[in-house]
Amino acid sequence: MFDLVVVSRDHLCACGHEVGAHDEMSSLDFGTVQEELDNVLISVSNRLERAWPSRAGNSDSQAVVLGLYRVAWVSFKTLRYFCAEIPVDARRWPEFVTSAGPMGRSIADALANIIYLFQDNLDRRALEFGRRGWLEDHRRANQLAQRYAANPAWAPYLANLRAELSRIQGELGIRGEEVKALRRWPRLSDMISQNPNHRDRIADQNRREFLEYIEDFLYKEFSQDTHLSGPGLYRRAELLLTESRSWDERQRELCRRRRTDAVMGTLALMLALAAELELSLELEMAPRIVAVWLKLCRASSFMTELMVRRHFAQFRTAGYIQDRSTA
């Protein structure tokens, strides 16, 4: 997916200059940054829950944003756990790394949804999120009723489903005549649609281009791995056709590469998610987010490029990043 150790003048170093100008990228001892990273991600989570800015939106908006962040955060922690080599645990199979794609997709989806929600009016978008989510359950309930209403064993379940849908419909204020006009919540491909008239296309070009990069570099592979399309199956099954105890050096190296890609790719997405929330909500976390990100940028060209594509200029304008020449 990407190389961790790259020296190239096409990438910026931690201070904003081209890497080839004076900084070489180096390997990363994750232990040197793990505690600082975890503390930053935990602090963002706590501030979303306990210090939500009242100007940002109502409690429903807070619940949607906090929910997306914590799903991403727990997915990242889960992925890190089953991809870990230390401490040694015989129950943690090296093959577990082949399950990283679906976890990575959850994190990428959370980031895409946050970028979509904050594109204009958060409260309006959060209400839209709830209503369009209800529509998906509504359609599913109708399909189940058409197929299984004649089966008495399904009657209690269908009755409970209809009652819950009716309750949520009332809470969301969805009138009967509005149902046909509702659409499902957009997928990432809808958000970045090349059709300028697509109703769910993000209007802001910078947001679209950032998500396009994530789709090109990570999301397509994550989706293939999740759906087990041809490329996804080939990628995930490659290490599973032989038991790990019989792997040769090539297969062990492939496993190490997959593990590194999974952890560093999702780590970059989590920092991008934290940065996106900081710049949208002013959680007073910017110096800590930047400090961790710049350390990781010295080890990963992908980490650097992801930051430069959206958040670098905003953090530098705010004074959290200084050029070495002026520092």
C-alpha cells in the first residue's frame, strides 16, 4: 500500500520543507510515541463528551459526532491489539492481520462522515443523518414484512420492529408524506461524485479532494477487503492458504508489511480525524495533535502527505507549525 521509509523531495518534512532538502525519514520505534498518541486520542474523546462547545451544535449533533469518533477510536485500538507483536501472545495469530481491512474501512467512513457533517450546518446535517438512517431501517422492515409476514414465528420480531420505527419516526419528526423524499445517507463515492449535480456531492473542493485521496490510497482496498471482491480475497487469502507455522521468509515479510501498513494507515486516519474535529470545534488540542503528527511524519511519507493535503496549512496559519528558517 505504501512505503514507510522514503526519502523524496516530493514530500515535506516535519518543518514544512522538502524532505530531500535536509531531513531523511527514519524507522519508527512506536513505543516512543505510543503513550503520547493514546493520550491525545483519549483527550479528544473526553472533550467531545465533557467539553462540547455549545456554539457547535445541539446534543443530538454531539451524540452523532461523539459516536463516530468513538467507533473509529475503538476500531483503531482493536486493530492495534490484534496486529501487535509485543507482548507475545500465542492466541494472537499472525494471520489476524488479514482482518485489518474492515476495521480500517470503519475508521475511514467515520472520517468521511465527519467531513460531510461539518461542511455547513452541523445541526441540520446531524438531523439529516438520523432521518436518512431511519429510512434504511424502514425499507428493511418493509422487505422483511413482505417476505415473512405470513410466518407466525416472525410476528413478534416484526411487531417490535414496527413499534421501534414508529417511535424513532416520531422523535425525528418525519411525516408520512416526507418518507418518499428521503434518501439513504451518502457513501464516500457520493460525497466526492464527479457529477457536479449530484445531490450529496460535497461542494467544497478541498474537502472533496482530501476524500478522493483517501479513497484512492486506502478506502478502495479497505472496501475490497470487506466485501471480498476478487482483489480483496486475493489480498486477504494470500497469507491464509498456508498455515503460519509453515510460512517461508517471503510470507513472514509480507505479514510484517501488512501489519505495518494497517497500523500506520489507520493511525494516520485517526490523527486526521482528530485534526478535523479540532479545526471544526476548537477543542484546544491543536498543539498536542500537531506534536504527535510531526513525530510520525519523520517516519512515514504517507503520514506527511495526508497532513499536507488538508490540515498542515491551517495549523501553520494558526501558529502551531513554524518553518525551521523562521523558528
